[in-house]
Amino acid sequence: MAGTNDRGTLPVSGGELYYERAGEGPALVLVHSAFLDSRMWDPQMSTFTRHHTVIRYDVRGHGKSTGTEGRVPAVDDLTALLNHLEVRQAFIIGNSNGGRIACEFAAGFPDRTRGIVLAASGPHDFEPTKEEEARFMDAFPDGEGVLVEHIKAGRREAALEMILQLWAPMVPDSQRAWVQGIARDNYDALVHFLNTEGEGPKTPYPVAARLEKGGTPILALGGAHDMPALNMMLGRFAQQTPSAHYVELPNGDHTMSLSSRAEFETNVLEFLAAVEGGGPWPPPRN
């Protein structure tokens, strides 16, 4: 039987979602980060479509999707898309802000979620410890603080270069211009996201608390070249969530599917095989 291969748009409140679907097998949804769009998953499509029906889409305001991000909870768009495609259950992989969306879906619809992979991400309402907050603030002046200054001053190209330094420093030189091009296409959406983060509509349910108690299989992936505070938080979340397992990729950064492709795909495929095969998850903890 030939696999599915289609694309289209779905009208949603205040806009349209662009999506692509390819492959055959259990549904696997890919949700991109806030500074890129669904093209960031190009390298993974040939791998994941071998045994899965892969669905990727542009979050509203990004790529080919229209509308203003934050008008409605992003999880509502994902839910609408899966309903439209008649997907009852799915695995969801989310990078950065995409991981937050994956968490919200898993917490709101555990019966529809076979498992989630959080790449440099976690629940939006998982609060940092004082130590984690301090580690983030120590890095802010030379990192996100510089990016904010460039954005406020209208220095678009400098901001784009800073974005790559912060979130994609380990991406191979052969892909750097390609990644920067996607970031350039989505620059306005990122600026809107940064300016309104935390102000949009919230889910009516606690996300972190539900995931910690709910039993949804979770693979949490951190990059050794990402922000230490984020890795600390993600590792702590996995440690206190019985159904979660944390792995730090030695060559990964915030966009580890690009910077550490082989490690990323190996860990994801092992996770999918374990859950689909009914084996134990997570692996035994040391």
C-alpha cells in the first residue's frame, strides 16, 4: 500500500494552518520552534516517514500559515488539525515552543497522545528553582539581552545572527545559511512571540502537574550546547515525572534535530519503538 503524501490548509479562528502529511504507519506530529517553521524538519522526513505517517504544520503566523499567534491557545490549532485529518492518536515531537504545545496537548488529551518528545522544551507552567533562575539571569546580558537590544533598535540582520549564535551554534556550516533563511522568513513572528510571551490565552488546566501524574511516555532531550538553566529544568522535570526519561545530547544545541541529527533521530526512534512495542518506559534509572 502506498503511503500518504498530501498537503493543504485548514481554516481556523482568525487564520489558516498549512500542513503536510507523508508516510504510512502510526501518526507522528512535528511541531517547530518559535524562530523557524515546519521546514526545520526537512532532514527528519526521510527517516520518520519510513514507519510513520508524519504530519508537520506551520504554527499560525509562521511559514505558510496565517493569523496572529497567541489569539487562541496554540493547542487548539493542533487539536483542530488532528480532528480535520481524523487522527485519533499520535506521537508528538516539539522543539522549544513546539514542545510547549506538545505538553499542552498531552496534558489536555492524554487518551489521544501515545507519547511526546520534548526537544529543548518543557511545560510552560513548570517553574524554575532559584538556582535555575539565577543561571538564566547570569547568561541573559550576553545572550537574550543582546538579542532584545538588536530587535528594539531595528537591527534585523544583527538580530538574525544573534539568533543563530544563541539557538543554533552547532548547526553545520553547510546548513547555516539555510537555517538563517528560515529564521529570516519568520523574523516578524518571532518578534511578536518574544514581545507577547506569557500574555496569550492559557490552558484551563495545569500542564506540568498533569504530565507528572498522568503516565504519558515522555522523552526529554537537552543539548549540551544549549542554555544550562534550560537543561537543568528539563532534567529535573524528567526526574520527578515517572513516565519521563532525560537524555543530553553531547553535540546538540537548542535546535538539536539539525545540530545533532544522528543522535536526535536515534533517540527518537528508540523511544518510538519502545512505546509501540509495549516495552518498559522509561528505561531503568541509575
